[in-house]
Amino acid sequence: MTRPKVLISDALSDTVVQIFKDRGIDVTFEPKLGKDKEKLAGMIGEFDGLAIRSATKVTEKLIGKADKLRVVGRAGIGVDNVDIKAATARGIIVMNTPFGNSITTAEHAVSMMLSLARQIPQANASTHQGKWEKSRFMGVELFNKTLGIIGCGNIGAIVADRAHGLKMRVISFDPFLSAERAQELGVEKVELEQLLARADFISLHTPLTDQTRNILSAESLAKTKPGVRVINCARGGLIDEAALADALRSGHVAGAALDVFAQEPAESNELFDMDNVICTPHLGASTDEAQENVAVQVAEQMADYLLKGAITNAINFPSISAEDAPRLTPWVRLAEQLGSFAGQLTGVALKGIHIEYCGDVSELNIKPMTAAALAGVMRSTLQDVNMVSASSIAKERGIAVEELLCDVGGIYESYIKLTVKTAEYNRSIAGTVFSEDRLRIIQVRDIDMDFELTPHMMFIRNSDKPGFIGSFGQLLGDHGVNIATFNLGREMPGGDAITVVALDEPITDDVLAEVTALPHVVRAKRLAF
């Protein structure tokens, strides 16, 4: 088996290089390559994985030259330097390390809050100048103050924990924070307007999205408690900087501590000239421990994917744990085959895809199976669709995707049933995984059957009448086409029947036309797997 190859194009530690080598992966370490676009483009086609920080720009143009690339690993949280859409279209997994620098970022936010409360940077600068302005730098205590956290995910939760140690009251606005999780964190869950009105300090810990952009706007800042102090160590763009500057000048906002800015590098900004603003150059993750943690984490994640198929912290695909990967693999293959079978038989536009996971398979992570099934269905008409891009393509095309988990019924302990829905009809196919990971089709169009998929097959819908099997076999024999397996199922004696035949070689268009013309044949279709 060929060893996977990984390129490291940014400055990661020697430990990362050794992790790849120890896991049996060939690694090329060129820490300055990310700044040389032409050289990187000339090399990228050789590699299965690309490990980066922020210097390397993974553009659509670069992805177009990455013929073998399967995974991009970003050591850090932000993936602004990766074209996610282009990577997804090519089936490339994009991973980040959202938790490797959580403690470091949370500690920076708390440090900024303490510095803001006691004006430490300003007092330090004054004292260095030989001044002794004790009365000028009157601070405020954090004890018994209310901290409002916008976004109580991993980092926000750590900040809340540290704030409790400072004996602060903590409230949080986060639409995804459950009541149970809030109770566990000792945080009062509130709406945004309540947070604005009550908080003495506001710390932002939410991603930058269309919903969170300028979440602290002029309108929002006007609703804050007079004398509020604002800390942002999350993302530039969460605060309307011009509106914040106005609020600081008026005194409504007593101070701000900012580690991130709407435009970075932030070489100029009207906030820089304000005495009541503390600024740092995006240092949230800048500790030796955090930099090493995220680099080691991304190496382990990439190695697990390339060697085991495990997917962790992917931006564009559901996670698959290393423990689940061996169990999931045959079911993912089955889902893709069911989708491919149904897709090749569907000649009209899809309205929806319904997938039932019954029995033990329903206890597994179904998202990768659904992605595989969608890819299989759509690949018959869309050449570039893959497991990574399938879900987004289905959404773009208005194809409704339904998933149903059910208890097992019937003779099979576990199975997947896929139904394609069109304006004209619904068609289903079901399959299971037997021992030794053998895949079997067990039902087509609600007719019980039992067969394996092979590279060259033919599907025939026919009437259950005497003479069909003989004339069909004779026709293929006359053309020198050998039948490997023959599977027949029917609704009832004399009713509709389905024939699925495995062949040693593909049939020609002329042979297909002759089969279609046979008596009792309603439809004949060539299938390839």
C-alpha cells in the first residue's frame, strides 16, 4: 500500500514532523513555502495532505492543481485562508483545531478585562515615563460586577469559569446554549437586550457570521449600561468600530480592550488614539503551549484521517471517530451503492431523498452514510459530486433530505432503505451488511431480493410471464455475453417482476436495445458500479 504524503507549508514544530513519520506518513517540511505561491502550486499535486497555519493561502486556483489532495489541516481556529467551497467541491476535507488554543484565548480575555478595570497598560506607560500619576488611574473592582458573555461555547465557558473565581456574576446570550448547559456552567442565560442592559463588562466569544456581524452596533451600544467596558478577543467585525469610538468619546462606554479588528493587520485605526482603549495585535492564541497544542492536534487529526478514515473537527463534513470508522466503513459503502443504484434508475428530476436506518445501524453516526447516499444518487447526473459536497449540492438544488431512525423489523437485524422521490413516482432500494463486511441488496421497489452489486449489471422490469427467462438468456448467449448471477423478484405470480443480472462484461447499446424489445420487457437499464 502506498504511504500517504503530507506537505507542511507553514512554520510548525519538529514534533509535528515526527508525529507524521511515526504514524507511517511521508512528510515534506517547507515552512516558508506558503509565501511562494508558484512553487507551492508546482508541488501540491504530489500530496494527500496539506498542513498549514495562516501564511499559506489555499485558493481555488491552488486546489485546482491538487489532484491527490484529500485533507487540509489548519493549525488554529480560523480558516479564512482556505477556500472552503472550492475544497468541498473537490471532496477535500478541511480540518481546524478549535479547542487547542481555547485556554490561551480565554486567559487573554480575562487578562484584558483585568487590565481594562485597573488601566494597567496606561499606568505602566506613565510610570515608565517617570510620572507618578496615582490619582489619575482610578480603577474599578471586578468583585460583584456582572460579566455579560456573548457566545458561551468552549472559550466563553472557560471565561465564565475564571470569572466565577473572581466572584463575578455571569450572564450569557447564546441561542445555542441549553438551559441544562447554562446551569452546569453556573451562567444565567438571557436575551441580548437583557445582557446589554445589565452587564458591567461585556466579553465577546462568538464566531463572525451574518447574524453576529456588528452585534455591538450603534443601536446595541446605546442599550448598554452607562460605564460598561467591552472586551473582544474573538473576531474583528463583531463590533462596529466607528460606533464604539463614538460611545467611548461620549463616555457611555468607559473603556474597551480589543485583540481583534475588522481589518488586520490593523496598522491604523481611530481607536488607537484613545486613552481608554487597550489594543493588542491578535495575541489570543499566542502562547508557546497553544501554538504547540494546535500543531500537534492537527497532525494527529490528519494522520487519523489518512490512515483510518477518522474525521475530527472538519469544517465541511460530519465527524467520524477513530473507533467508529471501522464499523462505519462498510455501511458508508452500502449507502453509496444504494444511492448509485437508485440514481442510475431515476431519469427525472429529484424532489427528495428519504433514508431509513433500521436496527443496529441506527446507533451509528448516520451523517457520513447520508452524505455517501446523496453522492451516489446525484453522481449519475452530476459528475463532480462527492461525499463532501453532496449535502450542499442537494440543498442548492432544493432536494429535501429526510432521515429516519427505526427499530428493526422483519428478518434482517439491521438495514438501510433509500427512497428517491420525484414528481412522478417514489422508488426504494434496501440493503444490509452481512458478516465479513459483505454488502447485499435485499429489496428493490419493495420486492424482496438478495444479490451483490458487481461492476457490470443490468436491471430489467418485466411482466412475470413464461418464456422471458429463456428468451433473455438465449439473446445474451447469442451475443457472447456471460451471465455471472441472475436474480429475479416479483410482486405476485403473473404481476410485475424485477430482474437484476450481473455480467462478466458490459453490454453494448445494440444488445440493450434488443433486450428492451423482448416480449414482456417494460424497461431495461445498464448499470455500472
